[in-house]
Amino acid sequence: MDRSNPYEAAFETFLREQGLCYVAVDEARRAVLGDVPVKNLDFIILGPTGAKLLVDVKGRQFPGGPASRPRYVWESWATQEDVNGLTHWQGLFGNDYLPLFVFMYRVLPIVSLDDSPDIWRHQGETYLFRGVRLDEYRKHMRVRSPKWGTVGLPKGKFEEIARPFRYYSHECPVIASTEENDGPDQARHLSEVTRAALQAFVAPGAPAWRGRSRTGGGGGTAAPEPDSDGPP
């Protein structure tokens, strides 16, 4: 992750407030698998029911576009490099880890949304989280901009396959594993796995794992800028 990215910094605060066990991966130190540089994922997360998630956060604003002509579209674009990188990490961690794009929408005050478990309010901002599995994203993605190397999902398909992030972190059925991990054992398992796979890539200042805590996230983040994650 990049803590200078306001969306990713806010998402880390959200994880702390939810008491989720996670590792933040240092975006500044590019991983190399074999001879190929690979884009880092942002977070490795363990859910309370055993979910193991490899997460790439995509920060977006809703509605997008200029204030004079707002675009009421839930943007779902990413780069081909994002897709390739998450695919590589899935190969490294194995099939019991689920790679996931988390689209984090900063919802402007001109939009009113009903309360739901996936709406989070923080420092005067309202956010909505939607997750898309990597395998489903790859299956349905279309080229958006050859110049910028971006891809995206058709509007109807995104609405069909995107789920609240909480579904993946708290509710999704977990692939059976040979080991059962919960509580302190769960945190120790995450620490051991990530130390072996990402020893050089844990974000500076972050411990090897963050245990569950119900205390609120410390430190504020500035209001995110629209579509700060890259070109359209």
C-alpha cells in the first residue's frame, strides 16, 4: 500500500476499526518474481471466520467527473498491470487465498445512500466498499484504454458480480484448509506466511501483523481526490 494515497490510508483505518488482522504491503518496494517485476498488492487480510484475502484497493469518487457534469457511474476500471500482479500473488500464496479488487468509493454529499454494513463514515466523508473476485474480473473485463493500459467491467456485469466487502471479510464460505486458525493462532499464521513470502515488502512502520483491536483508527487522512488511482 501507499500511505500517501488517501484511499489506501483510509482503508487501513477501516480495517483497524473492524478489528481485522492484516498486513500492509509496501508499494514503494516492487517485488520481483523470477526476473519479472510484479506490482504489489495492498493488503493481506484474515477475516474472523477464516477468510484469507489478497486485496488491491481501487479508490474512486461517486459521482465522478466535474461538478458541472457529474457522472453517476460506479467506476470499476483497473490497469492490466494490476490484474497481472494480483494473479502472480495468487500463484505465490496458493488457492486458499482469495485475490480481490476492493473498489472504495468516496460518495459525495449530493448523493444519499441508505445505511448498510458496507457504508463507512470517517472524518466527514462517506465511503462505500465493493469487492470483485480476481477470477470474475479477468473473465468479464474489457479493454478501456489501450493508451493507458486500463481495463474495466461493463456496467451491468459489475453490478451483477460486485459484492459488499463484508461478504468476503466476514460472511463468505471459506475454502477448507488443513489447518484451523483463530484468535492468536490466526494472527501467528498470517505473520508466518507473510514473513516467508513478503519479508522485504511489509510497509515501513507496520508490524509483521496487526492483531484484532476494537479501538478506533488513529490519525486522520485528508479528503481523497477523485480517481486518484490512475488515468481513466
